[in-house]
Amino acid sequence: MNDTVRIESGSWEQLGGPASHIRQVVFVEEQHVPLDEEWDGLDPQCLHLLAWVETSEGEKALGTARLLPDGHIGRVAVLQEARGLGAGASLMRAAIEAARQRGHDHVALAAQTHALPFYERLGFEAEGDTFLDAGIPHRNMTLNFSK
């Protein structure tokens, strides 16, 4: 893990403030995801993860992800200022480990197609055809733990 990134996990009640800010900026403002699609009502049942990065102003939450009860990872978002610092990979490794600890034999996600190489480097394999989600091309990906 990048030693400049610290991962915190918890409930939506605990981490929803900073997580929602990051998702608002990345998905709603940058990628123009409609509000009703971003805020799908599933957050209270998920484990949330925040990536804290040391900045010149101190430690700031600059990335987020969530793990759904069925082992899907979603809403992976890193603010522009922290991209390339390892926050996304650290978030994903923590989400994968949390899924293992919960007894899942695999994790799955729907990746924006531009991010396929990022997830492939973490061991995910793309499957199926490209589809649109919130107007953005995606592919489903899976990481099996038995391999």
C-alpha cells in the first residue's frame, strides 16, 4: 500500500459526509451522472471506505468506495488532485480484503471502460459486452479468490 494513503472503513452513518462529497464531485459534477442514479438508496447497507491522503493542508479524504452485502464493489471515486497517488488501488485492495473477511469467494464490479486496465492490474477479468450505465460505457468484471 502507498504509505501516503490511509484507508478507513465504516458505515454510511460514520463516513457518509466525506464519501458523499467525493462522489458528488467525481460522478455528478465531473461525469454528469444524474442525481437519482448516483443516490440509489443502497448506501446504508454497504461498508464504505475512504482514502485519506496527506496534503500540504493536512490529511484529507480524497477517495471512496463501497462494498455491497452481495460482494459487489462500487462507487469507486478519487478526486482529481489525488489521482495517481495510489488511493484508488489502496481502496480496492481494502474492499477486496473486506469481501474476503465477509466470506465471499469473489468480488464483482461494473467498471467504466476507460478504467479496465486499472482493475485488470488488480486481478479482475472483464466479462460480457459493454453496456451504458448513466450514459457511460461499462463492462462487468470479476475477481475470483480461488484462483
